Amino acid sequence: IEYVGPKYRTLVANMSFGIYFAIAASCLPWLAYWIADWRILSVVTAAPLVVAFFGPWIAPESARWYLMAGKTDKAIEMLKKFEKMNGKTVKPEIYEEFEKSCTEMIEKDKKLNQYTVLDLFTKPRLARITTVLVIYWLLIILVFDGHVWNMKLLHPDVFTSFSLAALTELPAAVLLALFLDKWGRRWMGFASMFLCGIFSWVALATPE
């Protein structure tokens, strides 16, 4: 994602995960139904992971990781590759200024003390944000897990209910891609949790 322009990062991150995951997960139960053998199903679902073996030779290394490791020259080399791929021209002065600022940053980081998780609570505002995020993600996990365990209520057939539950990821990813940059993460998070709570109470009040 770091090689994608800021304008398209939300779209690429959410659409790629949401679409591929939702479609693949919704097809998985029918693949299992068609194969009807858990051993063969395990082989079929694991086979695409063989592609990951060729990852080091296919996927480009992270320029950000190079910078964090103090390999500024490697980071610039990687950025120049993408410069050629995109058909763009970056002035040498920009690379020189970039290398200079990265070197200064690395030297500055060496002088600073090592941080720990306790540093997240050293300042009131940072502690407040950290606490809210921890509680927020705890609630998300609890609600998501609860709905997964109760997805059998969607349809008596486990294959159909699993597919329906997986397809709910699709509109969520599309809505995020369309409105996240416009509304911001805070309001999108609030709206999604609020609507989830409303519909959960409606489902609870609905007779079986």
C-alpha cells in the first residue's frame, strides 16, 4: 500500500480485501459441499499459498522498512524502480534532500531512548486515545465473534448461512472505500458501531 498514492490508499486497501475475501469466503462452503472431503478441501484451499513461496522474488521490498533499517540507499533504489514503472521523472535534488533528511532522522533516533507500551500512557491525550482504541477494538471483536457464532440463525442450512455472513463483508468494504476519506475514521467508526448496535437490538427483539 505504501507504493500507492495517498488518494487511492483507502480504495486499494478496502476494496482488495473486502471484495476478494467476501467473494472467496462466500464460495468456500459450496466448494466444501462439492468436494465433500475435508482432506481434499484442505489441499485445495492450501494450494494457492504456494505462490507465497515466490513472494521474495515477485513482491517489491518495503522502502519504509529499508529506511527503518538504516538502508537509505536501498530505499532510494526501490523508489527509482517505481519512478520508472510510473513513467515519472524525479529530480536528483529531491533524492539528495530525501537522503539527507533520512540520515538526520536515523541519527536522531539513535540518540533517543527505546520506547515501550507504557509510553502510550505518559501523556493524558495519548493515554485517552489508547484507552478508547483498546475498548473500541474489544467491542468490535466481541460483536463480530457473537454474530459469527449466531450466523446459523440466518438460514437453517449452514452452507447458505455461511455464504450470507461472508457476503456482509462486501458492502462494508465498499462503504469504507467510498466514504472513509470524506467522513473520517472517527465518524465512520461511530456510525458503523451505532448501526450495528441498533440492528443487533432489532434482531434480539425479533421472534424466531
